[in-house]
Amino acid sequence: MTFNQIQYFQKVARLENYHQAAEELYISQPSLSRAIASLETELGVFLFEKKGRGVVLTKAGRLFLEYAERILAECDAATAKMQELATGSGKIDIGYVFPLAGHYIPHKVKKFLELPENKKVVFNFFQNHTSAISKKVKMGELDVGFGGCMEGDEFETFPVVDQEMVIITPKEHPLSERKSIPVTELGNYPIIGYDRDSWMGTHSQFFYKKYNIEPDIIVECPDEYNIVALVKENFGIAFLPKTDILDDEGIIIHSIEDVEIVHQIFMFWMKNRYHLPAVERFIQYMKQQAQEENDSKNALKIYLKDIFN
């Protein structure tokens, strides 16, 4: 059974005349007759019976018409939806790490949706670690991810956010009065760290080794929210990116003395994968925003992604 056969059947059923149906379908009447006969053979029933100079549906034909109408209506709906997507609407599925949830992603998405061409675009959000996000991007469940730097040839990547690495302490702490702190102090107090299997957990360990620090990591946390909460309760200090999550009166933020260490957040997506026009517009929009906001790469900065064991 072909799509054309279903269309031909519907046209004959509506007009009850092969000659008129053939004219409207722009095919010859013999071709139309053969197509319907082939369909009847495949279905094992007669769909039409002669009546005067025309035809009428049999009982089986009337039942089959119900299914044919639904099939053709669904095809029309699918075509209309695809045309709608092609002209700019559609759903964009993005994943991002926890520090971007408070302001960055909501703000950027809102500004993107305010553009006239994006009025009909909708977003679906997923929050997790970089590794979990990248798996979903690979599987096609997400169009774009935001997280740590992705290695390998399968991803396209673009840096979108530079975050200064800082040390946070409780308000009542021996280091609390100091504006900046040497990195070596991280070896002198209990540390609230990241899950060791996360991107930040792995690269923090590379950082400690590079600076010959032996951290006393007493707790490993999945995200910055948990780290801040534990530091606030005086469990220890922490080394993490400076984000709006740190706007908490219960902690003190300290810059790192004598060196500027930066954590970059990257946008990443699969190479050579087709994207809807709306997704492509979002990628280009985020690139433009990042280029306008971020400073050029400073030779004095040390990027956390570039520190290896």
C-alpha cells in the first residue's frame, strides 16, 4: 500500500466517479483503475461497486475510508508542523550545569525569545553535570549543552562564560578578614570539594597537584549549592567558580593571590548533525552574546581546563 493509493482511493470515494477523480488527480483513468485494483488485491476486499456511470463504496470501503481519512489528516498535520519548524518555530532542548541555572540561562533564553523571529520557539531544560549532559547530546536527546570543556572530535565547542576561581570561607574563619588568599592556604584547612568524577572534581584535583597542594577534602558535593551550604555552616572552605550562587551573607569570597585562575563554561553540540533553524539561530545568538561580553584571552590568566595531571 502506498500513500498515492490512499489519496487515489479517497478522491474516488468522494467523487464516486473514476473519470472525474482521474482528472483532478492529473493521471489517466486506466492508471487510477489499476492503482485501486492493486489496493483491493492487497487488502483482500472490494472497496467499490458500480452504480450507474459511477461507483459507490462497499461496506469494507466505508470502513477503510475512515482509516484513510485519519491517515491523510495526520500526514497533512505532520507536513504543516514541519513547515512551521522550517520557518522558525520548534522546540530547543538544552542542558546546562547547575551554576548557570540561577541567572545566566534564564536571562539568555528570555532575551532570545524576545526577538521577533523566535516568538513561537519553546525550550526544554535539563540540569546536571557535564558528563550527563554530553551523553544526552550524543544520543540526540539534547540539541545543545553548556558545561566544562568537551574533548574529542565529535563535539563542536564554543566558550561562552569566563568565571574567576575564588576561595570561599565562613564568616567566622581565620582567613575571613583577608581580601585575597594564596592558593597554598587550601592545604591548611578542611576542603568542601566536588564529586571526584565530575568535570570540576577532576580538574580541581589537577589544580591541587600542579600547585603541590595536599587538600583535606572532607566532603564531596554534586554542585555549588551544597558546597556553599556546608561552608556557611563552618564545615570547611572551598575552591570554586565565582557565580551568583555565592551571593550569600553567610560566606566570604576571596580572590586568589598572585594568579588569576579562570573556569570557562562551554557551549557544545554534535558535529555534522542536522539542527532545526531555531536551534541554529540559538547557537549563533549565544556565540554573538559571548563574543560581546567576554574579554579577549589574557595571557596572564590560567584556564582551569588547561591544567592537567
